[in-house]
Amino acid sequence: MIHNRFLQKTRNKILKTIDTIPYLQHHNRLAYQADVEKYNSHLSEISCCDLEIVKKIEQDGIYITSLKDLEIPNSFDFLQTAKSLIPEIPTLPSNNNNQFVVHASSEQIMANPIIYLWGLEPRLINIVEHFLGLPVAYHGVYVRRDVANNLEIGSRLWHIDKEAHKILKVIVYLHDVDENNGAFEYLTPDVTLEVAKSLKYRTGYICDQIMQSVIPDSYYQPCVGKAGTVIFAATHSIFHRGKIPVHADRYSVFFDYTPRLKEHSFYGDSCLASEDITSLSTHLSQYQKDCLFY
């Protein structure tokens, strides 16, 4: 098992690096589009409302709504259960100077399965599938405590996700979030293209000082909102970061999705062990199971 995971991580790292070569990047985009066209007739029907969500994500890289407005089944129970984990996620040790986030453990997720399973709600998966244009791989859920400790490292630095040709993350805030307690922040797709060109960006992280040398911070787009705010983020197409929390820790839930086809995704392991995923999938439909086992 460990050997297989090591091989997968090594493969993904190599493919991710290769995909930064402009010629191969262009070739892979054409291959992706060809697969999308082939799969188009297999897409499930989608409502006008949900199709509008897809179009907004494609156009803006972001779509912000709320659990209440989405009206996806089980959302109230999901939110209340996720909120109940807030006091159970530990803080960082006082001597830890290089970590800024703590995740709920796999044991906590397994004890509260509705959190993981909400990410497989059929209507949500259908929105994701229409955005990707291909069958969905669900990589799981991360309940995060982003600590207010002033560290500018990791995902607090500006970056574009390169683990797949198309990536959709669904982020749910568990409490009210403003610009001072860890708002998800991004640049619009057109600004992202200009910045990437100016910086000759291919992959990796960019500190805010360098970003501001290229573009004023007035172009930054913070995603603020009350508890239950939902952010659809096409993180492969926009520079983004988690803004450093100042006044208080930020609690949120992240759901990760990519295309299921291996040639279009260099993603790592799921958030849960395979035996745990098998246990959670017992009462799922085949459509949902296919998002887990690929």
C-alpha cells in the first residue's frame, strides 16, 4: 500500500512538471477538449439554474452562494454537524513555527459521515460534472482550522492549482468570514492571465510582496460571507490564496473534484483510506460510487 502510494505521488509529480512545458500543455488542452466533446452526449440533464452556476464558474472562476440558496438535500444537517467539530479540532502547539492549518482527523470524519457524503449529493456532482465536462473524481473533504498566526506560507501564498487540467473546489464557511479572519481571495481569470504572463509563472507559490510588485492589491477579490456561505472555485484558472487570519481562526470545509480520467489529473490520494471509503459507500448509488472508485 505504502509502495503504491509512493509510486502514485512520484508519477503525479513528474506529470505535473511535464505539464508546465508549453508545447505539451497545449497538446494536453486539445486532448482534454476532445474528450469533453466525446463525453458531451453522456452528461446528465441539468436545470437552467444549475447551468447558470456552471456558466458563472467558467466565466468568473468563482461562484458565491449559500447552502440556503442552493437547497441541496441534507445541507442543514451537514452544516450543523461540521460546526460541531469546531471545538474538537485542536490548536497548534505553541512551539510550532511552520504550520498554519489543522484538519479534522479521518476518525472524526468517519464518526460524522454526513460531512463526507454531502460532497456526493447527486445534484452537486451533476454541477461539477457539467463544469468539468467529464466524469467526476471526488477526492474527499477537509474540515480546516486555519490558525491566526501570521505565517505567510503554503496555500496562504498566491498560486494556481496544477494537479489537474480542470479542478473545482467547493468551500463552505462554518462561521462568518470577513477580510480579517481568513477570507478566500483570488484574482479574476483575465487578471490572472496578465499576472502569469508578467511573472512568467508556471507553477509554485508567490509571496504577496512579489504579487503587489506586478499588480495593485485593489485587484484582489476577497470572498466574504456568513456561516453557510458556499464558494465554487475553479482553482486551476485563477491565482488564489487563503488570506492570513488576523482577528480569529478560520473554520471551513473544502471539497475537491477533478476529472476521473488519469491522463487529465495528477491528484494525490483521497482524504480517507480505501477501507473507510468502501465502508461509507455502502448505500450510495452506482453514480456516486463511480466518483470514488476510479
